[in-house]
Amino acid sequence: MKPMFKPAHPGKVLREWLGEMPVSEAAARLHVSRVTLSRILNGRAGISAEMSLRLADALGTSPTLWIDLQTQFDLWRASRKRRPHIELFKQVA
């Protein structure tokens, strides 16, 4: 079943959390390059498990928050693509 709405890319959510903080400052605090963080914020890269741990430490959130946001976005995007018909596996009694 396809979700009815497009979930926000986690980078968009992160941008809201950062508020007015410059990307370079946030990147320095997270110990990542400015380019890496910018790619996430602009929706061109996803949030990895490692980044979710860094964000949790920096923002006082749970790492699963960030992983779940990424997973929801990835599943929505995958559900929009054409897939081959997959037959249901038959259970062996």
C-alpha cells in the first residue's frame, strides 16, 4: 500500500532543527565536511546510521528518529517506482 503523501526528506527536517545556524558551524560541530552536511540539507544525500548517531548527540534526540525519517522517505520513493510482479511464497506445512 502506498502512503498517501510524500514524507519530508530528513534533510528538510534537519534544516528546521538547525534554525539560523550556519551550515559550516553545524558541520564543524558534527565533525563532517560542509559539503556532506549541505548535500543532506538539500536532499541530495540521505542520513546514514553514523550521521543519525551524530545528530542524536548534537540535538538530544534519538538516533532512531533520523533513521526512521530516512526509511520513510526511502520507502515512499521506492513505492513510486515500477516494480515487477512478485508472486507470494507458498508456506510449507
